[in-house]
Amino acid sequence: MPISLNPDDKTPPVKPGTNAHELLAALLAHPEMGFTPKELSEMTEVEHSSVHKTLARLREKGLVRKVDSYWAVAEDVAASRVANIVSLQQIESEYGDDAYGEDDDWTETVPDLGENA
């Protein structure tokens, strides 16, 4: 789940399928918690020997933070993730009963606009 912290930067901060992506995804799934490197290794498929170095690179990018010996997603990243989830929930509650996505029969009543439409 790549995220963009800088709207001007079109490159994702982590590449999907990498150790960084695995660790960040695990931390984003629990933004209110901190984990030891051993716990993160057990939660993901990242080798324990790679966890420290990967977390250090994520911290340099501002994506994670370290509190004592525990690692967590950076507060602004967690806040952004929560805001996205809340926005998606609002859209679902507002427009979730939209019949256009569930029933394609409506297309039969749409007028034909011709070839130049």
C-alpha cells in the first residue's frame, strides 16, 4: 500500500513487494501500537537480520519512528492513513446505495449519442 507524503513527488516512498513495504504495511495495520524488530519479523516475511536496516531507511524517509526499542508508523503517516479511511467510509455511507454500480440494466435506458459523442 504505497502512500505519497508529498503531493509533488509522484514516486511512492516504498516499492510494493519489498521488505520496506511489508514492514510499513504491518505498522499501518496497527497505527496505535509499537513493535520490536523481532515481533515485526514474526508478523511479516522479512528476515530478522533485515528488519533493523529496513526500519532505519524508513525512519530516514520519515515513515516510521522509534520509541525506546519499539517501532511504529510515524504520527503524520498514521494520521493521513486514518483520514483516508474516514474519507472512504464517508463516501460509502453517502453514496453506498448507488444503483449504478450494482445494476447494469440502466444502460438500456440511456439515449444513443451517436459516433461523435
